[in-house]
Amino acid sequence: MSKLFLPLLAAIPLAPPSILHAQETARAVRTQTPPRIDGDLSDPAWKEALPFGSFHQIDPVLGPPTERTEVRILFDERNLYIGIRLFDSHPELILSTSKERDARLEADDRVEFILDTFHDRRNAFFFQMNAAGSKGDALITDNGADFNKPWDGIWEGKSRIDELGWTIEIAIPFKTLNFREGLETWGLNFERTIGRRNETDRWNGDNRNVHLFTIAAAGELTGLTGLRQGIGLDVVPFFVANSERTRIDGEETHIFGSAGVDAFQKLTPNLTLSLTLNTDFAETEVDGRQINLTRFPLFFPERRDFFLQDAGNFAFGDQGRGDRFRPFFSRRIGLVDGEEVGILAGAKLTGRVGDYNVGVLDVQTDSADTDASGPIDAKNLLVARVSKNVGDQSRIGGIVTHGDPTDPDGNTVLGVDARYSTTSFRGDKTLSASAWALRSDSGALDASDTAVGGSLQYPNDVVNWRINVREVGENFDPALGFVSRTGVRQYWGDIGYRPRVNESIRSLLFGIDAQLVTDTNDVLETWQVGVDPFGIRWNSGDEFGFSYDHVHDELREDFEISDGVVIPTGSYDYDRVRFDAETAELRPVSADFSLSGGEFFDGHRTALSTALRFRTGPFFKAHLEYERNRITLPGGDFTTQIVGLRTKFSFTPDLSWNTFLQWDNESDTVGINSRLRYIPKPGREVFFVVNQTFDKSASGFEPVQQGIAFKVSTTLRF
């Protein structure tokens, strides 16, 4: 492996090394009089803390920050307290676009920080706040390989703007965090974003080749003596009331209610057992619509909280956030062809035992009668994942899944993987490599088969590249996973060059990528080359670029791309060009635009996608999306269209109302998902959700389905 790649590394022009600073260290101070969490740092308790604030500007230039930041940290037997003073010479220009919980804050003045509570330099808790009081949190696994944003911890946070800038006060209960008792030093890092300047300031380090999610590059928080979690039991009972009305075969209305409970027990400070009974997902947002123009299955991300909690413990191989190959894909549980199948009970064990990371999930599903797959028996489905930390940032591990949601013959998948990662390659560069192997055994196929793969990645600031290889056997069948293409060997890679220019132009963008796909006998199926000859990203956040793609595709059988439109078996070569532009979200009105055109198999395709974003301060945001494909082929012409409108009202950081409206011309239906979320206090939630579907008729759109759900839950901590 080294003989193949080291000459390539030596030939690549690398970015000049950053000026490296010694690791920063902060000290937490125990207090007997905890501060009141209201955003006001005048509490006497804060005078006990030792302020620190040696931040370094990362973007747009390396150097001192344009505004000063000062942080203080306290703790008592229950909570960790963080107080932050963010000085700003023009507080009237502080930018906040939302008050909502877990909002997207890309354009905002905000603070983000991580807590590596095991000091393993791999995994961490993530928290963020903006000046309007929006709170967000997540779990970071394996130095950012997985970013679990749907995780919701119980904590308090308030912010306020004053004549000096703005302030944040935060209280994080130790019962919210998993940590190693007796460990007095945690990993810690902060980043501050100044929205109007698109400026990023970081507490520990100014190396652009690492990020806040690179936990290995964090500083340290010391002085955490005598921390305890108590019993470590959270019980979350919930109640759901539903009303469903259909008008497909005459009007039918059903009103029903159900109750359930989730429980979370810390068996040790490092290991959590989660239990769910009569699981309900009434509050889950609907999927965004997609129209498939390929001969491979579409991928929809997981949205259900129970499966998203600690999802990083189950990540395998070189699986990234956008990867479409997964030996375990949680949407296979409780969903069959998009239809919900009841979950009677589930248990999940996640956490760490010494140097081992553990994830075990066992779920019992109910029987169901589905439209697409017919009657389905009750099933027990299991996945177990264990990995061992090796060295500073590397690991080895294995995975097993057992069960098939739809087939009584069952299915088992076994796999092993290894990952190497370093942030000190050639001084201050990041390099990672992975390798993995899987084997499936399915009674339905009466055969076993394998999948193997690996990757080498150099994800740095100015020069970045990656190489991936994968072979998937014809009969490889992970019933609890997702595989878009079997019986193939895939090779792909890309290289990007993003030179920094000046304070106005953040970087120029150049790149090339290539992909080769053969069958397992090395007979060609597809090859593709893409070139990004020029792009530019301004420091304001505005961006545009051009790209060119050439595709060669071998169709082994006729492909019906749309109703009655068939692309015949044969060899195809076609060229396409694309133009992309994006304006910065820091403006009250911003937009994305993409236009591509050129050949498509034996015809032509023109694709347009655009998005318009509008906001009025932190109270209201709207996002209008439109996607259109015009395809002309010898076998027929057709047009696909998708329209989506999202509106978000953030009345307070604890009360929000979001609506998502969608229409596509393939189903010719309008879908509306409207959710009101209220958090009376951390740990208690109320949801009111309305789902409505309209079908097109001669007189317009007629309502055909309506669902109304009311859900309330509370957390009892022991």
C-alpha cells in the first residue's frame, strides 16, 4: 500500500504549514453558589472562575481574532456551568437567524464547543448557541466520521445582547453526559463565528487541516474532581392521541390513543442501556420527495430519534455521512417500502468498556399487512457492533446483524473493519485509511457471498484527495443494510485544489474525480470522469463554479426510466456541463441555483434546481425549492418536477412551528407536514402534528388523507 501511495503524496503541492501553538488548557472551578442561567454574567459565582480566551482566527486569515472572547467554567455536584462573554464592537450588527431548537445556524453569530468526556481523543458531545438563544447539540464519533445531530440532551442555555456584544450562560447536568468517573481532565475546544465577517475563531490551535470535530486536536479542561452521576436512570413516559381520516374508498375516520415509555439506565458511567416499549414516531418529519432517474434504489436518511441516538456506535468501515453502502441501515427496522410496521419493544446497549466501543440493538417488530409486501410476520431483529481503540486515533472492530424484516428464512451478516487516522502526517496534515470485509448468509438465496473495500483519504485545507475501492458480490444481501449495486467492483477517487487568495476571496476551487465500475469478472459496466475547471468562494459566503462530466455506461438490459419510456440495451457515451451558484445565507434573501445540460444516454437532459431562502430576523424563515428535469429520448419525452416549501416560525427558543409542503408531478399529490413543538422545560416536550395529502382531480386538489397527532412526554431523572 505504501509503495503505491507515498510517491503520489510526495508529488502533490501541499499547503504551507500553519503556525502551531501549544495545547491550550483551561481549569474548571468548583462553586458552592451556582449561577442563575439567564444570560447575565454578573452573578458573583462567575468571579470565582478563571477566565481564558486565547482564541486564534482560522478564517478568513490566520492571526488574531477581530473581536475578543472570554470563557469561564464552573461546576458543582450536579452541573457543569459555562459562561462566555463575546465582545463585539458593533453589537447592532450581530446576526441571528433563528431561535429554534437544533436550528441550522450557518450564517449566525454563534459559539460551538465540544466536550471529550472520556479524553479518548475520538468522540465528544457537541453544543452550540447563537445570540437569539437557539440551542443545538449532537454526538461526534470517530473524529467527525459520524455527526449525530438529532441527539437531544437535557441542558439549559440563555443568551443576551448588550452594549459590549453578547453573552451565553449554560448549565449541563452531569446526568446528561457519559463520562469516566475519576477522570479529572476532559478534552475541550471552542469555536466562535462572527457572522457578518464569516470569521471563525478557535480556542485550541490554528491548523486549518483539522476542524472542531477533530477531537484529537482539542485542548484540555482540568480540575474536574469528585464528579458523580448518581443512579443514572432516566424514564420517559409518553402519550399519543391520533386521528386518521381517509377518503379513498369512502370516508373513514379512526380516533385512537396509545402510551409508551423509553428508559435509559447508565449501567456504568460509560455504558447506557436504552429500552423502548410501544415505540411511537408521531413527531418525526416526513421524507423529502425524490424522483428516481437511475436504475438503482433511492436512499432516504434515518429521521427517527430512537435509532439516531448513539448511531455512531454502529458506523462501520469507511462509512461517511453521505455513503450509500451500509451493512446496517436502521430504516430497515419498522419501515417496509415506506410503510410503518409497529415496534413492540426494543433494547439498545451503547457506550464504552475500557478501550472497547459497544453498540448492541435488539428490536421486536409487530406483524403487519403492507400494501407492497403483503402480510409480514412479527420479527426479532438484532445488530451488534464492537470496536477497539488502537493508538491515538485508530481502531479495529466487527459487526453482526441477524434477521430479515420481510423474509421468514432469515439473514445474517458478519464483518470486520480497521481504520487508521493521524493528524500529524508530514507535520500537521490529516491522513486516514480504512479496510473492511463482510459476508452475508441468507436462507432465501441459499448461498453466501462477500463484500470487501477500503479507502485512503487526505482531507486537508488546500489540497485534498481520496481513493476508494469496493467489491460487492452478486449474492451479497444485507437484509438490515443498504446496498445500491451488487455484483460489481467499484474504483473511484477525487482530488481538489483550493488555494487561498486574500481576505475577500476565501479560495479558488479546482478538482477532478473519476469512477470505474466493472462486474466481478472485470467486464466494464460504467466509467465516468468529472472536471471542475474553475470555482470561486468569496469570504462573504457567495460561491459559483463550473463542471464537466463524461459518462460511459453499458446497459445489460432495457431500462424503463419512466412509464412507457425505455432506454434499450447498449453502450452509451455522453457529456454534460453544469453551472452552480450560491449566495450567502447571511443576507435576508439568499438563493442557490444549478443548471446542467447535455447528452443523456441516447437523448438529452436539461436539469434545473433552485432554492430561495427568506428570513425576517430570528422569528421567521422560509425556504422554497424547485427541481425540474426535461428529458428527450428516442423512446419518448418526459418532464419531472418537485416543489418544496418550508416555513419556520421560532416564537421563542422553546416554541416553534414548522411546515413542510411538497408536490411532485409523478404522484401529482400535495403533501403537508406541520409540526408545533413546545418545550415547557428541558426534558419535557409537547408535539402537535398534522399530515395532509391532496390528490389532483378535475376540480383541483381534493383531500384524501389526514392525520392529526398530539404527543406529550416528560423525563423523570433518578
